[in-house]
Amino acid sequence: MRPVLVAGDANVDLVLRGDVVPRFGQAEQLLDSGELVLGGSASIVACGLARLGVPTHLVARVGDDAFGRFQLDALAAAVVSTTHVAVDPDLPTGLSVILSAPDDRAILTVPGTIPTLRAAAVRAALAATGATHLHVASYFLQPVLAAELPVLLAEVRAAGVTVSLDTNWDPAARWAGVLELLPHVDVFLPNLSELRALGSGADVDIARQLAQRGPRVVVKAGADGGWSVDSAGSLAHAPGLPVDVVDTTGAGDSFDAGYLAALAHGVADEAERLRWAAAAGSLSTLGSGGTGRQATLADLGAA
Ligand SMILES: Nc1ncnc2c1ncn2[C@@H]1O[C@H](COP(=O)(O)OP(=O)(O)O)[C@@H](O)[C@H]1O
Ligand SMILES: [Mg+2]
């Protein structure tokens, strides 16, 4: 199997649970739990792919600090190649503090090295690894890379590399540049909120309009699983698995990993690819953080 290259964020997540709504005025609140875990959409997708038996490289940047070393160790433990994760001597590793309540969460992010990934590093990693698929995550956290993507993606696709994109949410709520990028993308992976931010009307109609720009649009629909439309407008669906959710952090990233792993393993049927994706997303909610309980091929009934 040819390797996949994942480009994007490599930050740590500090997940806090319990009475997490902050009260100022120097109040001290005692919480139920606090865990430092591997974070970043790109890093979580990379771990999910590796766990599903796909040779996976990450191209990203961390700082020369304890969080950066933690992230590198966690990626290596997940058998993700970190040869192309650069250590920045000046900036800190990105940090997200996740205030996790039972049915909602707030995320406080220090970007650190996250916005410093450049197209040149992605290009070099593709050449060195021979990857035949490139997944780009967290578009809006990396505005410099985002501006370079139209040229980069056109170039890599002309060389025969396929491309997937999960923008994740736009903190600025402007969604600039995404529609223009879609002609350079083979698989676009929004969740329902992100889909609705990119168009108006019924969900399937928005997805069809986006797919007309080129990519297959694969939509994450929470407990309902996932569905997709291709540029011809044809629709496929797979339900989520019934689960007792512990933590939905990174569920969408594990969904992406399930879908991309099915592609890498040569699964030709779209409904079956969606089944891998929805099952991988659902199973990931059984553990804390993005990579606590990621699916294996055996979990998907695909071993
Ligand atoms: N409550 C749930 N029950 C079962 N599966 C879920 C649940 N929440 C999420 N998932 C799984 O995780 C995937 C991604 O979750 P979703 O919330 O749609 O995306 P994101 O994490 O990007 O916001 C879903 O498509 C589904 O497979
Ligand atoms: Mg997401």
C-alpha cells in the first residue's frame, strides 16, 4: 500500500472535565479530571490511519518544548512517521484547553507553531515519502498555508496525488477561500455545521452544489453517521453505531481516518467506505481525547 501524507496541526489537548464553566474573581474550582492528550485534527487523523493499517506520515510543526516532545512521542507510539514534523526553535507548541461538559464543550487555543506550516514543507514531504494521497486538516488555523494551497494542490494533483480536505470550523466565521479550493480537492469532509456555513437550503442540496465544483462531499452527521454525494449527485449513507459517548473530541477526525483508510485499502463501494468512516467515528467517542479509542481493522469487521 502506498503511504498517505497528512498535513496540518500538531498541538496537545488538555481536556478538563467536571465543573468547567470558569468563574472569575479569583475563584478556584475543583474539577473531576484533567488529561494531557495528543491533539490537532491532522495528528488525530494520522493516528487513526496508522491504526487502520495505512502507512502514514505527518508533516507539521511543533515547538522545542515539553508539549512538542509529548506530541512527537505520542505520534511515534501510534506508528505515525514524524520524519517531517519540524521543531521550531522559537515558537511554543500549540495548546488547546478543552472545557468538556457532558453535552457541550469550549476550546481555548494558543496557536504557537500551528500557523507556521508552509507549502514548501508539504511539497518536500510528498517527494520524500512517495505518498499518493494528501490529506489537509485545519485550514483556518493555518492562513499562510491556506493561501498557498490552490497552487500546491493543483500541482500535486497534476502529479497524480489525490487530495482530501477537512477545513474544520472557521473561528472567524467567514469561510474565505474554501469554495475556490474545492476544484482542487477529490474528497471534502465537512461536518453538518460546516456544510451549512458554506451554502443555504437543504443539506443535500448544499452538498450537491459543493460537489458540482469537483470533489465528492462526505458529510459527518453526528449520531446519524455520515453520507456523501459525488459530482454526478448520487447519494450514499451509513448510520452511526449506538454508543455510550464518553467524549466526542476528534470524532470527526477518526471518521476522516476511517474513510481515507477505506480508500487506501481499495474499498470500491462508497456505502462501505462510509460504513468504515461512521463506525470509526462512533467507536472513537468511547474513549477520552481524539486517539484514546481509535478503531482497528478488526473493530470495523474488515481485518
Ligand atoms: N452521539 C454519537 N453517536 C454515535 N456516533 C457519533 C456520535 N457523535 C459522533 N459520532 C460519530 O463521529 C462522527 C463525527 O462526528 P460529528 O460530530 O458529526 O463531527 P465533528 O467531530 O467533526 O464535529 C459521526 O459521523 C459519527 O460517525
Ligand atoms: Mg471536525
